[in-house]
Amino acid sequence: MKIGEELQKLLSKSYEPLTLIEMPFKRYDLAFKTDDAGRPILLFIGKKDEKGQIKGERFARRLQTGPDGAIIKDHWENKGPAS
């Protein structure tokens, strides 16, 4: 599974810092954790089970920033199944 343009657009926004945010996206359930700047850094995408856990895929974001705080590299890496 790859992260599409629509999902990438959603994940490029800033949210509340250091939180876990859950939301529906098309036919999937999303949950992502944010860093201290409010940028999503860990993503779980799939379907929630009866316990509220997302069964699907797990992605981690690799961000590299310069000395002025500007983002140099921004890449989502598939880390395998989420259970």
C-alpha cells in the first residue's frame, strides 16, 4: 500500500502537538501520532476491530530539517502490518 495524493495532502497539515488523532478516510480508519510541532509522524491505516485497534498498515515519517527549521526531506516509509 502506498500513500496517495489525497492522504498526503491530509498528512501535510499541522495538528495539535503530541497527540493521537483518529479519523475516517474514504473506506479506511486512520490514526496518527504527531510530533512536538504538530506534524504527523506515525500513521496507522486500515479497519478498526472490536477493541478499537487498527488492523492494516503502519507508516513512519522521516523528516529532515535544516538549521533554519525548513524541511529538507519528507518521506513516508511503510513499516509493515499494524495489529
